[in-house]
Amino acid sequence: MNTLTDTRPKAHFTPPAGWLNDPNGLVFFEGEYHLFYQYHPDGLVWGPMHWGHAVSRDLVNWEHLDIALWPDDLGTCFSGCAVVDINNTSGLFPDKPGLVAIYTCHRDAPGFDRGYIEEQCIAYSHDNGRSWIKYAKNPVISTIGKSDFRDPKVFWHEASQHWVMSLAVSQEVHFYRSSNLLDWEFCSRFGEGHGAHTAHPWECPDLFQLQVEGTTEKRWVLVIGLGASEEAFGSFTQYFVGEFDGKNFINENPPETILLMDEGRDFYAAQSWSDAPEKQRLAIAWMSNWKYANQFPASSYRGSMSSARTLTLSQQRDGVRMKQQFSALTAPTNQLSSSVLINDTWCAETDTGARTGYAHLNLATGTSVELSFFDPASADLRVTLDESRYRFDILRASAQGEATFKGLFDHDYSCELPATGSLRLEWTTDQNSLEVLLGGGLMSITQLVTYSEAGAPLHIRRIEGECLLEEHAEALIA
């Protein structure tokens, strides 16, 4: 039997060795998806941050490249983004378009605010990201007196003909703009009194526009990470929906509304690709949680990314909400030939391994079922339908790891989704991970697991009530 420490996932990105956390610099350029990431090549715990680098043409198979950014006199290289300077606004690409990385330099500064300084720097590449030159006049945005001043995300705002930067500053996002990527002016701030706040600063902002499906309307989406908080849940990712005019973001929901991008505990620092084909909004996240990231069982590497997701917006009863779809997984086969009434238990007869699948469950009011994606004797998800809502009890107990890790990792908690007909589930299981999309992608649950196998066929156990399995298909991930 394989162990966690000697088997890598089949469909999720992992570093060649060492430590990985936040995805950085996601950009599509000349047929390649670039994935940079926070990287400590010399240890299995968080340490001096570099930018690791890999490229892919299908978001599943990745080629590792040389480390892109190394620490220097300005500090280590924290999170950021990358863009294609198509029109040479920076003056750095006189011959053809090139890549610009915008990142945070972080260095210790005893006596300064919280004991460190963070500033914004750029680097550029003339050879499709294979080598990088740090800008001679870094930093391009100097400290404003607060230690937590990081994680720039930049895009070209067509309406105002400016580059726009979202920057995490303590418990807010600050917006800057520039005509050349080198000189930046402050525009506005957003965050006080809106959404979720913890003892930890906001991190890893992302701002983009999406069309509301089935309409001609568009909205702006602002994604925010909340990091190593003291709360039992740990780190998580929230989002806001609203309007953006090139300078100001306006939240269209009541300030107290909290929208989670994922209800699991292992979907953090989510970022989307710049310049993705066909104007898709493709995103990925670090699959871990700062409560136990440094303790998750590991040997040669620690850390992985989620599956890539396609993001859209949908009008719901409570307002416009985000939907997610898996972007690059094999289409499931072995489709169910007819509906099955589950009287006790039901299990698909397919091989064990990394898997992708979908199912439609038609539950009578008051029905409760348990779903297992790994060990049939241990449920991963319990689904209960009342008069108007599905309740999902998310269950997890570690099969490996030290006692301290188990105390932080094990959990049993709940979330809800309005009931609108039969329930659609989509999932992927891989070595160490479970990702489930519910309600056509309106809810996402991303969880690390510590089972020693990559996944098992879906197993459904009826607890009470009546459950009809209307549709089911699964496939192994090659």
C-alpha cells in the first residue's frame, strides 16, 4: 500500500522538492499556462520565499522550469502576479511583447510596525519567462508605514486605459493605477466593515469582470484570502460582487454578507490566469490551511495546488453568485444506465485510483445520505434535505500524522445550499485530496485527506428517507 510520502497526485501540481504555498504570476502567453508559486526549495516548511515556476498546455501536465525569482537585498519574494505587456507600455519590450512580474519584497525591519517591511517590485522577461531581470529602480511602490502591504494583482482596465493593481493592506484592499507599470498612483480603498475579518490581515486579492450567465449583464468580482487566523477553521477565501470604475470598487451586497469561494478548509490564496484563451476566467488555489500546513505528513515535498476551475456568475435568489467548474479533467465514463432507488447502500463498480465523476441525487424531504469517496466505512460528506435547503456535514479524520496535527486537522462542520430540484455533484479524488462541486458549481468543498489510496468509487449509504440516484458516471484520471 502506498503512503502519503511516496506517491504524488496524478492531476494536481506539486513542487519538484521542498515547500510550496500560494500560486503566483498566473498568465497565459504564447500557448503556455505559466504557474509561479511561493517556494522554499531547501525545506519542507515555510521559509525564505522564492518564485518556483512551471508551464503547461493543458493545466494537468506540468513542466518544471528553473526558479524565476530569488531573494535579494530588498528581501524575499512574496506573492504577486504576471501580465503580458502587449503594447510595450513599460518601455521594456521594444521588439516584441514580454512578461512582467509584479511581486512583494519582504524583509525584516525591527521596530517598524509589525517588525517587517513589504514593498512592490517588478521583474521582466524577454524569453517567455525562462529568465528574469529585476527592474533596476525597484521598489516601484514603497512602504506606506504598515507592515502588511502585499500581494499585488494587476490587470489592464480597458475602459480607463490604465493598469490597475489590487493590493492587500492590513484589513483592506487598496487600488492603484499606472499607465506604464512603473509609476503608480493610489486611487481608493475597500474593506472596512465589509465581509469577513479575522485577527490576520487580508491577503492575495484578485479583481476581474464576469458576465452573468443567461444575460448581457456583467459584474466585478473581488477575491480575498484570510490567512493564519486563530479561529478553529483557519485560513479561507471570500469574494465580493459589485462594480468597478477603474478606481473604486462598490460592493452590491449588504456589508455584512459573507460569500465563501470554498466551504472546505483547503482552498487558499486563489488566483486567476491573465489572458486565458477565449477570455475564460480560470483559477487555481493552494490546497492547504495555515492551521496545519507545516505539519501535514510529507517527506520529499509539501504542498499542492487545486484543480483548475472555470469561474462564472449566476443570478440566484439572494443575488449574483459565483459558480465553478473543473476545467481540464477527463470526461467521466461508465454512465449509469437507469435510475436507482437506494434502499440501503450503493457503490459504483470501478477501479480504485485518482478519479473524476458526477451524479444527480433526488432526495425526498427529510432524507439523509452519506457519501464516501475513499473508505466506504468512513463518510466524507453527509447530505440532508429539509423543506427548502440542503445541509452538508463535512466529515474528516486523519488516518496519518502526529497527535498535534490530528487535533488541528480533524473536523465535523456544516454548510447549506438552497434546494432547487435534484442535487448535482461533481468531484475529483486524488492522492491526498477531495474536491466536490455541488448545485451545478454554486458550492465548492476542497479538502486534504490522509488516506493512503488515491480514491475509491462513490459509495452512497442511506441513513433515512428516500434517495433516487438519477445519474452517475465516473472515470479514472489517467
